[in-house]
Amino acid sequence: MEKTVVLCASFILFQNERILVEKRELTKKTDPGKVAIPGGHVENGETIEAACIREMMEELNVKPNNLEFLTKELHNNGYYYENIHYFVCTSWEGEIKSLEAEQVYWVDVNDVEVLDFEADRAAMEHFRENILE
């Protein structure tokens, strides 16, 4: 049986040579307790960029001042494939609060080994090659 592909939007919040990552709640059906770049599913009738903006508010209580598309990667979460579109945000309004994850925290931009998903590590490689240099 072929797995479904679901559109997702993830956001790399970048500040002071660090990125924000989340530790997913242990109660999540998919990838519980894993460390990931925050994001979520695109809803019907929603653009990927609009989903990214909505997810930033729902997950972190912040509104982006800028978003730049970076890349897209495929992640197999064991139930379906996530076609993740990654955006970079360097400026936002609001105070970051972890509203859906077990916790969120900053890591050095070069510490990709903390990320549990190959898709996130590939996106960060693309980020370092195309944004930082």
C-alpha cells in the first residue's frame, strides 16, 4: 500500500548564529520526543507560506516579520510522508513561548546532530551552504 504525502511547513528561526529547535511532546502520535525544526501541516485551501505563519503563532506565539523559502525535503514519519517546505525567519514579533512542544531551545547553527530527522539535517546543510556563506 502506498503512503500518503502531506504538505508541511517548517520554520528555521535564526538569531545570533543559533536556531530554535523543539522537543516534540511524548504524547504525539508521530515522532514523539524527537528533536526537530518546528512546523506543521498545511490545511486545505491554505498556501504553504500562510501555514508557516499560522504554525509560528500556534506553536510559538510569534508573528514573522520576514520569511524566505529555503528548500523542501521528504520525511517518512512511519505513517505517511511529509513534504516539508522550510522557511527562514530572522525577525519576528512577540515573545517565544512553547505552546505545543515539550520544550523549545536554541542551538548553535552548526549543531545539526541534535536534530533527529534526516530531512531537518539536510535543510540545515542547505541553510549553511546558501544562507550563511
